[in-house]
Amino acid sequence: MKRYLHSLFEKASSRLEYLKDLTLHFEIPPNADFGDLSCNAALLLSKKLKRNPRALAEEILSNLEIDKSIIFKAEIAGPGFINFFYTPAYANGIIKKILLGGDSFGRTNKFEGKRANVEFVSANPTGPLTVGHGRNAVCGDTIANLLEWVGYKVDREYYFNNAGRQMRVLGDSVRLRYLELLGDEIQFPDDYYQGEYIKEIAEDLKREYGDSLRDEPAEGKFKNKAEQEIFADIEKTLSSIGIKFALFYNENTLYQDKKIENLLTRLKEKNLSYEKDGAVWLKFSELGNEQDKVIVKSTGEPTYRLPDIAYHITKFERNYDLIIDLFGSDHNATYPDVVAGLQALGYDTTKMKVLIHQFVTIVENGEIVKMSTRKANYITLDELVNEAKADVVRYFFNMRNISSHMNFDLALAKKQSDENPVFYLQYAHARICSILKMVSEQKLIASTDNLHLLNTEVELQLVKKLHQFSEEILKSALQYEIHHICVYLEELASIFHKFYTFCRILGAEKDLAEARLALAGAVKIVIKNGLNVLGVNAPETM
RNA sequence: GCGCCCAUAGCUCAAUUGGAUAGAGCAAUAGCCUUCUAAGCUAUAGGUUAGUGGUUCGAGUCCACUUGGGCGUACCA
């Protein structure tokens, strides 16, 4: 429909000069009295042309050659909006399109042939994933889904580091717990990993090797075993909420492949780095950032910025058209340096999109739970999934704008209460499935032959809501804002539940029943496809 | 101190490049199951969009300041 309206304005612009360099926006008005689509062109132009907006609207409207079979009414309202009203015949056409499109209705090929890389989670294997990681995991996966729905070929990627101080401490934590199991007296430092899982890993080692690891260094079997077991758990947790990564990129390979070394050379050649106090510094201040930062410590060890830049270079070398990083807000100070570095080296950073999500505040019994992997003070994602079900967890994280600070009330999540609207959506889907089962025993078959019989208020509303789905997908994908899908689905389900209450199928006259059946079938497809994007199941019964 | 993010109904959150009467769910109150699943529907109530000023035809949205919170601000990642 928007395409049609654009073409109308296109034609009119041959007579009205001022329409030529205007980017038109059609939006869905807040109120049905204002039509199905609304255009604020006159309001925008009135400022530029210094003319009365309503008069401008009159002039524009009289120059539009509207096809009455598509739009039966177009009128000026309020300060100068032009409101368009669809004919029911046009509106009903969407039902056929949806039934025809089926599982892929809503997909577009806008970005066909393009490749995207979405990096998310990227937690180092030092402990189980927490509820805090859940938001990153779910949102990242859903963004990847959305990109696939608009045509991208998407690689989900997990970046991790199994070297460095954190991992040394991890290995030594396991070593101490192992010695403890052998009966040694140990001093377990406060800043070591306190979690029970460390003891479990130590037990596994004892079972496997007996006491033969007494003189094993922390960074040998202890660290390796820890990494291996923790990573296995992380993958299992992710898989329990339907997330599977195509690629795991280990920071170590950057050293093995000499990418760090090469990067240092390039930075030096470009005169972007210098030595001071025995360390290597990068001239971030010259690149527009706050201050110069150390990239190689005086000990010879790189800081995280250097491998981060090297890592992103590999993404550019792998020729992605779109590179997405999803981080928690604790990274908001680090990514500008990485971007600046890449840009200085000549990479097209407009291909990159860094998304920052705000933290989840865990609330239990009215108190805020502070989480720390080190102190073993956390609630794992596993616990949450076990108690609240994967669908609830996914929906909960999907339904909020990632830039909003969200509270997660554990008690509520565990209760599986109506607080979580995912049931509302799933219930709508289950109700439709139930109807379909019923009618198959009768002699009713969904038909699009008599859609004009769908003429009650709620039926028309439902049809018009269906029109918006494809656009919601596209808009959400372009803005990387997944919560729009949830808002849309809740609105759709709400109208459907009204329809279910007021528009009976069984018992209605045959032609009407079959038309309503077609409408219900279309709603089922859209709800299922929407939930599919969110990674949430659409159950047939509840 | 400085930087980024945030503040909307009792609670959790929406609000389409700045647009029309700020909307949902939960909680509350009052109704609706002999008829396709009541995890549903209907109705009522709930707001100085943290505060003050500014920009303009028009501000929850943009700007300035104030207040309150989150995250950063390392030769940690």
C-alpha cells in the first residue's frame, strides 16, 4: 500500500515542484477515525514553504489520482494530515497473500546475497552463564533471526579468550580444589573462583588421574579441563534456549596466525603508535577519542584493545556486508577505540554496528541481587530456564527495548504468571489450531471466495493488523529493535481474542464460516512466524 | 570530576524520521463459561511523562540546567 501511495505522490510531483525532494513517510494513525495510513507531508512542507499546512494539504490531495477501488476515501484532518482509507476489498487481499506465503510470509529478499556476522555472548569460559548473559544471548540470536528474515546469510559468532590472567586464576582455583580433595591443607584466596563448579571439575580430574597431578602446573591440565567442561556447559545452556553458534573464535588464533604482530607493524608504519615508559601506545587522541591508550604493556603483553582490533580485522577480511557486535553496557567505553583504530587503518566501519544493551537488574523478594562470577554470587541462566521455561525466558528478554534498564523479578518468572504475555500469544495460536481441528470433522474448508462477508468491526481490524506484519519485520531489522515484534504480536493477539469471542465460526452460515476460517488461518501463520523470529514455540495445544 | 545509558499509571514496560485524545500487561473494582480452550472477553478506575526553563504550528521525544539511578572512566577483559 505504501508503495502505491508513493507512486501517487511521484506522479503528483510532476505538477507540484515542492514534492520532489521530500522524503515521504506514511504512518499508521493512532486512531481508526484517522484512516489506515496517514501522511504528514503538508506539515513538513509548511515550515519550508511558509504556507498554511491545511491549504498545502488541499493542494496535494487534489493532485493525487486515487484509484477508488483501492482507497475509497482520502481526507484532510487535524493540523494538515492527509488520511487514506482502504477499501475492504483491498484490505482483504492480504489474507490470500498470507495463506499463499505460509511459513515464509513476512520474509523479504531486500538483503539477498548479503552476508552478516553477529557476534554475541562472547563470555570467557570462567563460569556458567548467568541471567545477565541471558539478555545478550537472546537478543543477539533474535537479531540474527531478523536479519535472516530480510535476506541476510548470517553467521552467529562467539569470541572468547582462553589465555590471560582470568584463565590462569581459573586453572589455579581448580588446582587448589584438587589438592584439597587429595587431603592437602590449602589456602583458597578470596579473589579466586568460589563456585561449586570448580570443585566438580577438580573431582572429575581426581577420578581421571588419581593423585598424579600433584605437580601439574595450573595452566596445564587444570586450566584445560576447566575450559573444556565450562564451555560444554555454556553450549548446553545456549542450546536449551535454542541458540547455536556457527563460529567460535579464539583470541589465541590471533597470536598463532601472527595477526597481532602484523597489526603492530601496520600501526607503526602508519605512525599511529609510539613507545613511552616501556609500553606501546596508540594515538587515539589523534583519532578523535579522549586519550591515548596502552596497547602493549611494558611486560610485553598486549591489552585487550590490540587483539580486539585484530579480531575485527578478520571480520572485515572475511568480507561481511554487515558486522554486528552486541555488548553489555560495561563495554560502552571500549568499542569507540576499536572502531577508531579500524577506521584509521582504512576499514569501512560504516559496515559495523555496535549495539549496547543495558544491564538486567535481578530482583528477588524485593531486593536487588548483585552478581559476580568470581564470588559465585549469581543466578545461572540454567536455573532460570529450568524454572521458567525457555519460551518465557526468550520472550521476556525480547520484549524490552535493549536500551532500557530492565528489572527481572525472579519470583515472578518462576511463578509462570500471566505477567509474561508470551502465554497470551501462544494461547491465541493454540485456539486457532483447536478450531482447525474441530472444523476438519465438519465439512468446512477455509475459503477466500467470500471475504467480503468479513465486515464486522473486529474482523476489519484484524485484517488491517495483518497488513502490518511484513513491515514490522523490516522496520525491526533495519533498526535492530526486536521488541517491536513483541508489541505487534500482542496487538494482533488481542484483536484475535476479541474476534474469537464475537465472531463464531462453528454455527455461522457456511460462506461466512469459511471466510472466517481463512482469516483465522492467516492469523495463525502470522503469529507462528512472529514467534519463530523471536525463537519462541507456537504450541498447538495448551 | 568526566563519558555513555536511563527516569512515563501502584508494579513491569510501549509510544512509528518531533505529530492528532500518552497506550498495553499485571495488580484493583464490577460483570461474562449448556455453544470453536475463561492462560479468554467486556466495563470502570488509575498520568503535571522526575523537576525547571528553552527551541516551534506541535515536545514523552530535541537543547540547557537540576535531581535521582545503572555502567564505565587501568600498563584488567
